[in-house]
Amino acid sequence: VSATGGNSGDAGTGGAGGAGATGANALFGLAGTAGGTGGAAGILYIGGVAGNNTQSIINSSHSVGAITGTSGAGGAAGVGGAGGAWTGGTAGAGGVATAGAIIYAGGIVGHNTGTTILNSFNTADIFGTSGVGGAGANGGNGYATSTGVAGVAGTVGAAGGAAYVGGVLGYQNNGEVQGSYSTGTTTATGGAGGAGGNGGTGGAGTTSTG
């Protein structure tokens, strides 16, 4: 492959994972169901010549316009369902959040599994940001009974994604690089971890008089 980068910058954003579904509230005396798992975030491959390369790249360049990419955020966990009335009505657990996605960004190639990158260069700046981790879910609320049923603990937020960013290559998985270089500034930012969920509210105990 022999190519020259275009006149405008390369930019891309990975898709965010969808939020997990809220668990169903329980009927009388039954436990609430757990919240759903967040959807997977979109991995992003971006480069001045190729995002994901499986071949040889020879005498290629990218020189105009910054290379900027952000991978997808992890899906938030679903909230646990409330327990049903009576002592057996425990609340459902919060769902599982998913991790932020990885980004592979490079001045020539974002992710390389090809054979050779030869006599190629980049003079543009590269900015790569990995996805934020999905937020944990709040635990389901307990139900009010004579003794009260406890709420359920919230779930943890998921980890942010890793960022592989380089002037020539973001990530080298195979092959060799010869006679290639970059003069652009490289900036990599790892995704933040998702916030943890709050514990569910405990059910109030009832009072009686004799």
C-alpha cells in the first residue's frame, strides 16, 4: 500500500455501550431481579494512513490535519429491582458495568498486524483518548415490613479503557518498521473509571401498639 494522507484531519469516535436494563420489581414476598449488564463499548482504530493494517505500507505519509480519536464509553449497569412486600422480598442486585473501550491511534497506523512499514512518515499531531468506564448501578431498595428489609449494595464502576497512541504506530503486533518517523506531538489519555453505585434504601420497620 502506498498512500498520502488527505487535506483534512482524521477524527473518529467509538460507539458507547448501552445501559443495562433495570431489574423488575418483585411481587409479594419475592426477590427483585438483578439489573442488566451494560453493553460493550466500541474499540477505535485510527491512523493517518490506516486504522488497522494487515498488509505492507510503503512510501506513505500523513502531513495535514491532526489525528484525533476517542473510543467508546462502557455501558452503565442496570439498577436492581425492588423487593416485594413481606420478609422474603429482598431487593435485586445492581447489574454489571462494562469497561471503557481501547483506542489504537498512530500517525501512520493505529494497530498493525502487517508485515512491513517502510519509508513512511507523519508530521501531524496525534490525540488518542480511551473510553470511560461504565457507571455502577444503585442497589434495589428494601421493602417496609414489621422488621424492615435491607436494601442491596450498589455495584462497582468499571475500569476505563487503555490508550495505545504513537507517532508512527499506536500498537505493533507483528512485522517491522524501517525508515519511518513522526515529528508530530503525541498525546494519550486513559479513560476514567466509572462511578460506583449507591446502596439501596432499607425498608422502614412498622410499629404496632398493644
